Amino acid sequence: LLFTIESFKQVKGNGGVIDQTIEDAGATNPRVQWKQMGYEEKTITVQEEMKRMNQLPTTSSYVTHRMCGLNKILQLLSIQVIKYVGLIGLVILKNIKLSLELT
């Protein structure tokens, strides 16, 4: 443990290499990238992966499994959009109702 702490202090003192690595991790970590994407970007990314899968042999169990997963992702993305649009509609309706009650 002492060696690890000393090593950390030594690396930290050499220009903050660890800090730079942690910051750069977000740029290369697929989970971080996915969370930063919007609906359209995610949909396009999944569709591109589906096109790539369609170039592989259709008899491959990997391709079959991957396509099922990609289809599920598209389904979940569309559900999220429907919920979001539904929430916006609900807020608008509540605002209309509130403004009607005030008049």
C-alpha cells in the first residue's frame, strides 16, 4: 500500500498524468460516449452496426444474437422518446388547464 501511494504521488507530481488519463477515458469509453449521445445519434449508430452485421454470414449465431440485441436497443430508444414526448404533452396540458382555471 505504501508503494502504491508513493507511486501515485510520484506520477501525480510529474505533470498530472493520472488526471489526464481520467479525463481522456471519457473520450474512449463507449459507455460514456453513449450517454453523451442524443436519440438521433444513438439510432444512427445502431443502424450502422446493423448494416455492418448484414454484411456478415446470416447463418452465424453471433450475427443472429447481435441483431436481436440491436433491435431491442432500437425498441427501447423509441420507448424512451415516446415517454419523453408524452411527458411534454402532459406538461403542456397541465399548463393549459392551469391557465384556464386562472381566467
